[in-house]
Amino acid sequence: MARVEFKHVVKEYHDEKRGTFTAVSDSNFVIEDKEFVVFVGPSGCGKTTSLRMIAGLERQSSGDIVIGDKIVNSLHPKDRDIAMVFQDYALYPHMTIKENLSFGLKNLKRPKEEIEKKVQDASNILGLSEMLDRKPRELSGGQRQRVAVGRAIVRDPQVFLFDEPLSNLDAKLRVQMRVELSELHKRLGATIVYVTHDQVEAMTLGERIVVMNKGSIQQIASPAKLYNEPQNMFVAGFIGSPAMNFMDARIAGGKAQLEGVAFSLSDAMAKALQPYEGQELTLGIRPEHIYDEYYAEKMGVSKENTMQATVQVIENLGAETLLYFRVGSRMVTARVNPETDVRLGQMMTFVFDRSKMHFFDPKTEQRIV
Ligand code: ATP
């Protein structure tokens, strides 16, 4: 059983400038056997530190780390039965691909035949068989990345750890490697813990995602749940691209009042917001849930909540068009059909999909509904 668990894990660093700095605070999670879990968050949020603590490359300041059924707090990295793939691949430049793949097993003094078989198997899985005699510099970035993964596979570890493994690849190759990694996971049936700052990568790869900010776990959930039911404004704004729009709205008479319009609420929403009557809340809605009038009709979106606004910026992305308009002091984005006929400075009627609105408490930033 290759499950990984953090129980109240804390990591503090001490340096002269910052004094005691908490990189990871009270982290609790369980990664189940064979699960693909992605840690995501902005730079410096503590995701790499979390991964390095699983690997044993960094010792936690307090708390327990469990791998399989063992507490591994004081276990050396090489005794944790994990394999880590780094961002820079960490290949040995003077060795051939075959030597790079077999190096770890040779160190472990495994029998020659076993090493041979494992290297063959891994090269077949990863399409490296033709290049075993080459040196890393003779490979493309994507191929080097595969060798780094192959080095982990031959070790047949309980848990694979990936630290931003695709960040050195160009956008197209990243998409291709993403698909390969997903397939590899299915094929190996292994537990994978993967770190990235890229929310698209997280959403496409992770069965569950751990969203981190400033050393704290914000939410652990499936991609769909993070998208549809974000716990707070940080998660709501971080997951999804372009980011969720936020606007100020006052709850009055069972409606949400904002900038001269009153948005109606579904019965369930009105009920959940009853305790906030008279209060200023933050309304959140994703750009893809704001429609132009014509398309809303076509899609059968209820046209109860509409707003007139002047189009300030138009970004045509080919498959979609982004329109920017102002609501109070906030710039709001709508993601509309590219065939929408629109000119800069035009007054437009935008339809807000009532069923996709969220409300947050601006003080705690937690989602209410
Ligand atoms: P990135 O995406 O930039 O790699 P991250 O989320 O992986 O970011 P970490 O590398 O885990 O972030 O770092 C978390 C925090 O801990 C950062 O503020 C970083 O400066 C700090 N930190 C990391 N390693 C050390 C160290 N050895 N000494 C002091 N502070 C450190």
C-alpha cells in the first residue's frame, strides 16, 4: 500500500533576514494508494517544500509523515522507496541514456539481468529504445524528460514524486507530455505526487488537487469540485482561466444589488444569503458564465440577470473572444462566442447566468454559496 499521509506537518526555516519563517503550516492530507495528486499554488506557497519532505530531502519541523504503513520521519531518502523526477531532469551528461537509466539500480547492486530487463521495459514504455546509446545532449527536451521519468520507473518505487517536470518544455511539448504522463499513470498504477504552479496542468493531470497559498492548504478536491465549489476566493480566483470575476454586491430584499442593477437569486441562494441581508458581499462569476444577449438565448440561459455596459477591451483568441467591461471599480471579463458582432466602445447587454453565481464573505473570503 503506497499511501502518503501528512499529520500536522510544519516546516519552519530560520534565516537572519526573515527570522523564523513558516514555509508549510499545519499540513494535513491523505494521498490514497494509486492516486495521482497534484500540488498547485503560486511561487513560494510551499509546494516544493511539501514534496521534499515526502522525499526526505527536507526534515519537517514537527508532525508525522506516513508512507505506506510506516512513519518515515527519520528515514533516509533512499530508504523511503520513492523516486523523484526533478524540473532540470538531473541526468548525468557524460553517461549514455542506458547508463543513466541503469545507474540507480547498479548502485543498489541489483543483478545484471534484472537491470537489463527493467531498462528494456522502461525504454519500451517511454519510446526510448532507439536512443539508449546516445548522450543526453543528443536528445530533445521532451526525450530527456522521458529519460528522467524512466530513471524513476526502473526503481519501481512505492511513490513517484514529480517537481515541475514539464516547466522546461515548450507549450506544445508540455501538452503532449501531459497526455503521456496521464497514460503512464494508468499503466503503472502507481501513486504519484506532482507539483506545479500551472493550474491547467493541475486540472488536467490530477485526480485530486491540493491548492496551496502562503504555506497553507486552501482546499483538497477533484478538479470539477474545485471549479464548481471553490472553498474561498483564493481557490476561486486561482483555478480557471481567465480568472473568476469578483464584484461588490449588497444583499437587499432577497436580491443582489450592484451598480444600479438588482440580480435575482435562485431560491436556494436566497435562503443561504438570508443571514447577510443588508450586507456587502463579493459576487463571483466566471467569464464563461457571462453571455452576450443573443448567445444566451441560443443556449437557453435564463435572462433574468442582465447588465448594460460599455466594452472597453476586446481580445480575439480565435476559438473565443474576451470582452472587458467595468462594473464599479472592477474590470470584468466575459468569454463570448467569437462570432459575436462587437465593436470597441459599444454598449452591450451582458447576461449573467444566475445558476453560476457565487457569493463570498469579503472579510473571511470564504464562499457562502
Ligand atoms: P516555487 O514554485 O517558486 O518553487 P514553492 O511553492 O515550491 O515555489 P517552496 O520552494 O516550497 O515554494 O518555498 C516555500 C517558502 O519557503 C518560500 O518562501 C521559500 O523562500 C522558503 N524556503 C524554501 N527553502 C528554503 C531554505 N532552504 N531556507 C529558507 N527558506 C526557504
